[in-house]
Amino acid sequence: MANYPEKTISYRRVVDLSHPVSPDIPLWPGDPAIDFQTVSGLRDKGYFLRRFSMGEHSGTHLAAPSTYYDDGIDPDGIPAESLVAPAAVIDARAPASLDPDYTLSAGDIADWERTNGPIDPNTLVLLNTGWARFWDLPARFINIANDGAMHTPGFSLEAARFLLEWRQVAGLGIDTHGIDAGSDTGLSVSRLVLARSALVLECLNNLDQLPPAGATVVVGRLRLVGGSGSPAAVLALVP
């Protein structure tokens, strides 16, 4: 077993960054519906039990490199130590409210660092676009226009490349259904991040409750062997 340096995490409160799961949540176009079926009831069998089915990329979730790459690791192969990381939270609510096609630029990152200091290696960079407020309005959350195009904010390829290459971050997360902007139909940001085996977290919640720096994110995932991603329970430990 590998030896890792001892780490200490101090926190005052815990913030749940996950959305509740129900059949009515927003789904990426073409993804399977979420289904719950009761298989045991209190009255007939003395205990309550359901089975459920959902896509691996539905609800608050992570994407694994196997999504795009034959030799990429699956959710089971993601190292446990990579699922606990310090967070840098970039507030993009103002520009995203004015332009649903907003993408975070390298200049925006430089602005954030002038106030908060350089982003340390192995940090998880979370982009707060304010999109979580549309979670109970699935059509608005996905935001497909009459021409069939999706209009949601995200990371630019320039920003993602800067964070991966110059800041060596642990991964990217966002409160929309994709770290790519809706206009990026080739999903270039996701492909870049997953090619580096970095974390991709999507459909996050409550990012407005986190400080720009100082919180620690803990990601719980299902160890789905051979899968492409996993629904995730994501917590933030806030000092």
C-alpha cells in the first residue's frame, strides 16, 4: 500500500453539494429516465425496499475517463485519495446571468487569483454559475433553444488547459449538466480533463455556500466496474 503524507482537515460545518434524486430531475437529452420500483412493502413483507435505475451521468455525478477513452479508468479505478481535495470556488453568477453561453476564461482565473492567491496543485476548481437555481425547472436547466442548441455556461478550453497544465489541478466541477458550455458540442473540455484522468464533477449544488478557498471536498462514488461514470454524493467541509 502506498504511503501518503499525514493530512489534517479542520472544519466548522458540512455543506451537501449534491442534489436529491427523483424521477423529475433534469436529464441530459437522450439519457435514460430515472425509475423507482417498490419490491417490498411494510404491510406485506414487514420492510420497505425499492430498486432504482438511472444513467451513470444523471443527477450530481462524476465522469470517468472511460467515458471517452478505451484505455481510460472506470469509476472503480478512480483512486480513493483523489476523491478528497481542497476546493477553489470561482463565482461566475454575474456573467452567467447575463449570458447563458458564458465561458470561464484564463483572464477570469487571473482575476480570481489576484484576490485569493494562486490555485495550488491538486485543487478541485468549482465553477459557480448559479445554474443550480433551475434544478426544479428541468427544461430551463438544460436550456435547449428552438434551434436545438443548448445554452449553458461552462469552462472554456483555454481555461481548462491553463488549470491542468499550469496549476496541475485535481479536476473541475460545475453546477450545470456539463463542465463544457452548451455551445461546445464536441465536449472538448471534458475530453481534455478526462484524458488527464482528472476529476469531472457535474450538477453540483450549494456552491454559493462555500468560500472562494479553504473548503475541502469529499466525493463519494459508486464503484461501478466497467462503467463510464457514477452518481455522486459530494460534501464540502468548510472551516
